[in-house]
Amino acid sequence: MRTRSVRIALYRHRPVAYYVVIFDQGPAWIESMPMREQQDWAGHATFMNAITQDGFVVLGGPIGDGTRHGARLIVRSDSEQDVRDRMAEDPWAQLGLLVMESIEEWEVLLSSEPDD
């Protein structure tokens, strides 16, 4: 059994980091329209499913009570620039429906997930 200090050391030496990505609704978002009825929902959903299946997205989804659309992603990536480049391919980013507010590297110290 590994100790917590060993687990922390393993995370610090991973070649790929975790990032927290924060999105807010963009200028093209129609507030009176539900999320799944916004322009090109199918394209956005297909894009998000693909980057989740390839292991880039660890967790993600909308947050809040629905009065304003916001979303959070936890992603695995080599760099902040890679995160920016990949998320720029999202149809909703290109249409101005979502705006990336911030990207922060996240040092994971606690996890109930099994070690890799």
C-alpha cells in the first residue's frame, strides 16, 4: 500500500498536468433559450464527447442554477496553450456562445481514484 506522501510525489512528476477551465456564456448566448436549444448544440456536444473520449476532459459540465450559463472542465494537458488551442476548436467558442474566462493548473493532492 502506498502512503499519501508517495501518492503526492507521483502526481508532481506526471508529464501531463490537470487544469481547471472556467467558461461563461458569450455574447451570442440567447438567455431565453435552454442550453440544448442554443445554436449548434449538436456540434458542441459532439466536440465535447470526442475530447472526453480521448482522455482530454476528466470532468465537465454546466454549473449554477441556470439563470446564467457557466461551465467548468477539469482537463489533462501538456500545457495551458494546448488547452487554449483545443478549446478554440469548440463550435460554441467559434460562434461566441461560450467564452473561456480562465485556465489554472491544478495540483491534485487528494483523490479517491486508483493510482495509474
